[in-house]
Amino acid sequence: MSAQRTVALVGRPNVGKSRLFNRLAGRRIAIVHDQPGVTRDVNATEVIDRSGPFMLLDTGGIGLEDANTPKQLIEAAEQQVFVAVETSDVICFVVDAKEGLTSLDEIIGERLRRSGKQIVLVINKVDDVRMENRTPDFARLGFGPGTSVSAEHGYNEDSLRFAIGTKLPPYEAPEKSESAGLHRTRICFLGRPNVGKSSICNALLQSKRLVVSEIPGTTRDSIEIDLDYKQDDGRVLPFRLVDTAGMRRKQNVASPVEFFSGVRSEQAIEKADVVFVVIDAMDGVTRQEQALLGKALSMAPCVAILVNKWDYAEDAMNEGRLEKYKNIREYRDAFEKSVRELLFFLPDSPILFVSAKTGWFVENILQVASSLNERMNAKLPTPAINRLLQKMFERRAPARKEGKRFKAYYSLQTGNRPITIRIFCNSVEKMDDNYRRYLEHGFIEKFNLQGCTMKFVLVGKPPRTSQT
């Protein structure tokens, strides 16, 4: 019996697998669009059902023919489908009642039959009673009459859940794991297309759970995967890895699918504990990274920089293409200095150099994420906050605005994630962005909050009311 009961939704493109996935999950997780080939990675979520919980997998369409999608990417996505088939207990073979039985359905059916798995034939898009007349043809696939459903409207959902439950192995409650009940640190990998976000997740998982391709734009949905990391001292650190779609500048977004992928990535940032912005070691910091970091800093409590593909830099050094530098350490120091100069607005974030391809230093990601997550729980003593502000005001006075300077009377911490400082002051408008950044760096240095975003909430004096 499988350690975890697993159900995979399989079928040709555009038969409604992602909509059915969302219906069974009870919430909108997968991107739904009429364009075939939207789902490329295997999307997963736990479904709590009367027969017991099971893991539901949404897979890419088999047999996609799209001139705009590279053949290499189609093959990689299809390979993931059959990895999902091999690891699942039950396969929901989804077909389209509106289009009727196709030759591709028959080819897929034959391949699923050879897998030896339990098959539930799901006849989707039966949106009204008249569509039932088209369902008998699917019996030719050899999986019985099938279950007619409408993923869009919820028709016959209970019958499908019952059919799945009868095919699944009996549910056995798992033994309590070391990480049970602990908060999972959510790590979100953010970056432009093709910087290696999925490869980093694979390196951490030591598997090829995600589609990895050199073709930009492979990941469309934000993919979440749980990982328990056991340290040398035996302590278990529970994580949830979130691989996001490659984000591009809004003016370069070419389709509604890309737009919704960007929305999902933004949602992933908002829910994250730690965001790693991934930079390509050969490209360095581009305007895209600057924009992404601005977005991450405005939405996430912790931000770090991850320089991937460092093996390429080492190859370049060995081949003499970096002759300006004595060794790879000198080049790395120069690279980090350049990153910090270009990203001067960072909260002194950690910068990690890794290679997803070789696995070099990837485990440092988990150590840094854990450390950053703990920093966000900091409780800053009110007297220490006010002493720090007084010293910083004495060291550098705010600039005058309209003849008056910004003054702070009293301050205290009012929240975490992000760390929030409320400052009672003479006038909210008197503090400019430069002075705000100066105060932020002072707090980060004093209280060891490197990588943590700061939020200053200013409370000005109430306006005077005229007496009559």
C-alpha cells in the first residue's frame, strides 16, 4: 500500500482536469484557461474526503500539439504525467463529453491500461442532461460506463468522490512525525524565467518532482512541496517550498495565462515567510530583479538573494575568461559588492551562492531560511527602540521640509512579519524616503535583523481645532 493515498487526474489537453482539480480540492489552486497546455508541472494538494484524506495530482495534458510550445517542453511535461501515474494509487482518466471519444483518448487509455493502476473513467463537461446521450461511446475504452460530471457546475461530484473512494486502498492514519504540529517555514523562490527556480527545488528534494527545462516559462502555477530537513543535531526543520512561475515586466506579459501566473506568484509572496529572489550568476542583476525585489520587499517579511548557476562562474574562471580576478573568491566578493550596490534598498539581506546543477551549497538555503524566520519573531524592547532613535537623530538630523524637521516623540514595536515600529511624531509628511531608509538600516544593524523587512507606522499630531 502507498505511504500516502494518491489520485492523479490524467487526460489529453483541455478536457477540464485543472477545473476538476479545483472542484475536488474545494478551492481555486490550479490556473484554469481554455488555452490547451496551461498545466505543465504536476500540481498537488491534499483532499479531505469521507473515505479518508488523499493527495490529488493535476497533470499536464498528454498529446499537446501547439506550435507556440517547444517540443522539448511538451516532452518534459508529458514525462511528469507518467511519473505521477507510476506513483499514484488511482488514475482519474478525464475525457470530454462535448468533443466525444477521440483517437488520442484511445491511445491514452491503452497506455493507462498497461500501467496496471486502478482507473476511474471521468466523463467531464456533462453540463446538461442532453450531454448524457454522448457518454455511452466512452465505454469502448474498456473502463466501464464511467462517471459523468461537470467540473464547472459541480454536477455528480458526490458520485465521483464515491467512485474514487472505492478504488483507493484503506486509509491508515500515519504515525505522528517529528514535525507534526510545527509551523512550516514557507520558502518562496521568485525570479524571472529560466534562472533555475525549479532546479533549486529539485536539488533540495533530490528528485525531479518539477519540470526542469532550459526553455523559459515552464512553470505556470505556483507549486508547493513539503520538506522535512534533519540537521546534524537531530532537530527537524519543517519547510514548504513554493516554486513560482517566472515573472516578467507587465508590459512583456503576452497572454491571460501569463497574467494569472503572475497573480499566483504574487499570492505566493504574500503567504511566504521567506522569499529568495534567484539571480543567474552569468547575467547578474537586471532591471527585472530590481523590480521583483521591490515587489518582494513590499509584500514579504524576509528577503534573501540566491545567486544560482555558480558552477558556470567557476568554469569561466578555470577557462581563463575571468582573468581580471586572481581567483573565484575575489570574483565572488566583487559580484556580491556589485549586487549590494545595485540593490542598495535591500535590508542587508543575505546573499547565497549555489549551484542547483551540482547541488553545491544548496542546503545552506534551508539554514538561512530557518535563521531568517526566527529573526522575524524578535521582540524589541521599547526603551532600546527609543534610545536607538535618539542616537540616530543626534548622529544625523532629518532634512528640513517647509522650514521644519521631522521629530519623533515616542516609539514602540507593534507587530512582526514584517517588524512594525509605530512612531509618534510631529508630522507624518516630514519624513522622506532617504531618512526612512536610514532608520531602517539602523534598526537592522542594532537588532540583527538582516534580511527582515521593516515597516514604520507614523502617527502625527492631531490637527489643531479652531476655537470659536
